[in-house]
Amino acid sequence: MVGGLGFTLSLSKGGVSRSNAIPASKILAVNPSVGCRVAKPNINHNMKSTLIRLEDISKVYGTGNTAVHALNHVNLTVDDGEYCSIMGASGSGKSTTMNVIGCLDRPSDGRYYLDNQDISQLPNEQLAEIRNRKIGFVFQQFHLLSHLTALDNVMLPMIYAGVSVDERKERAVTALEKMGLGSRLHNQPNQLSGGQQQRVAIARAIVNNPRLLLADEPTGALDSRTVREVLDIFQELHDDGITVVMVTHEVEVARESKRIVWFRDGEVIYSHLTPEEMLEVAVKA
Ligand SMILES: Nc1ncnc2c1ncn2[C@@H]1O[C@H](COP(=O)(O)OP(=O)(O)OP(=O)(O)O)[C@@H](O)[C@H]1O
Ligand SMILES: [Mg+2]
């Protein structure tokens, strides 16, 4: 057990009045070197297929005295169709993990299986092809190309995927309409609100019909009403069967997913927290 807090949590949402202690079954051991509990490797008890499997992944930036050990022996699995949030303090390795999962960066050590394919050793071109076909990205700062319209931004990933220009346009319009932006097709990013820009970014992320949506602090730059819009979109995408992995610092955002993974100092401390358990950990963090 993490230990009962012995006080009442009153929350604005969901009516949780008291935190539940984290079951001992979720905790493997106390790691003496870091003085904290280590998450059990995931065991797949239901017959769902695993989409993401990180095995003993480490990531070191730089060398010698300046080396930064961003990830230390991370083991993590995410099932096909899951919606999970990643939390943890600044610098704990969340974005580094997302970059590895998204094939934007390579681990220094360990193996990464995406859809049962070992992609740790693949050449860059194959990695880029997998990224384009299977993965959509959403970032805090949107990362839209400022000189392109919303439509052109969303059409872009399909150029790399070799889709014909007519189909590119048709699919981009459909994706933007799905995001409620049918009347903003020809606006450039600086003519759109933050929430609208994020919805363009989500349209771009899903236009190639990815299996996996990776979102790194997608609501960090948005006001609360727009946060709700974006979270509703993620929920719909999850309902459509897309696997969603989202990094967030906000407990109210993380609560939207059923599962929360908690990082500390480059390690997965908890791999399967419920929203209620996450609140308990967040209070202590
Ligand atoms: N390109 C890089 N070169 C050197 N060190 C890096 C690099 N990228 C990240 N780091 C370091 O690796 C560690 C993990 O960084 P990471 O960006 O994954 O943290 P994070 O959990 O996403 O933090 P935040 O919540 O602030 O976004 C940090 O100590 C960071 O300074
Ligand atoms: Mg980060």
C-alpha cells in the first residue's frame, strides 16, 4: 500500500469523497536505490492484444560528466484500444518516453515492440514510414506550419503517405469537419484560436487513420472550456477504437482516462493507477 492518507479529498468532479489505498498487488518491490516502490511489469489478463511494449528501455542524453539518464529500465505495455495518461514531475521522462513510443527518438538500450514488431533496430526510413502510417501526434504548442492553411496542414501527412491529391483534400476536409472546423478550412494558424489550432492539429494527427494517438500535454496551452472540447474529442477517438496515450500535469485531465502511468526520475513508479489512486499519489507528489 502507498498508505492511506487519513483525510478527505473533496473533488469538483466525480464525487470521490475519500481516496482508496493502492492495492499491494500493484506494487512489486521497494527499490532501495531510489527508496520508492517499483511498478509490477504488466501482465495481460484479458485477451486484448498489446500495441505498445517497452522492455527495459533506457535513454541517456550526452556522455561522460554531462550525461543525463532520462529513462532507467522502463517496462511498459499499452493494450490496443486503451486510453491512458502519463503523469509525473517535470523532468521525470514523460516526453522522452513519448518520443520513443512515437519513433521520434531511439532508446539507448532495451527493446520497443509496436504492434508486435521489434522496431528498436529499424533503419530511419522504415521508422518514418511506421510513424506516418500508425501514429498521430498532438503537442502542447500545436506545431502547425504557420504559412499553410488549416486544410494544407492536415493534407501534409498524406503527401508522405503517397495519397492522391483529390483524396488528400477529401480526407482533410472530412477530418476538419469532424473537428467542427468546416468553416475554417482556409484560415492560417494565426487566424485561429488556440482551441481551433489544437483541433487542426488533432485532425492532422488522425487523417492517416492511425492506430495510436500520442498527445504530449495537449491541453497545457488551452483555457478550461477548450480543454473540455479537446478531451471530448479524445474520448470519441477512443470510442472509435484508437489507442490514446496522453501526457498531462493536470489531475482533472488525467482523470478522463481509466489508467494512469506515473513516472519518477526516469522510472515507471506505477503502471496502472485508477483515477482515484492517481489523486492519492498526486497529493503526495
Ligand atoms: N535533448 C536532450 N538533451 C539532454 N537532456 C535532455 C534532452 N531531452 C530531455 N532531456 C533531459 O531528460 C530528462 C527527462 O526529460 P523529459 O523531457 O522526458 O521530461 P518530462 O517528464 O517530459 O518533463 P516536463 O513535464 O517538464 O515536460 C530531463 O532531465 C531533461 O532535462
Ligand atoms: Mg515533457
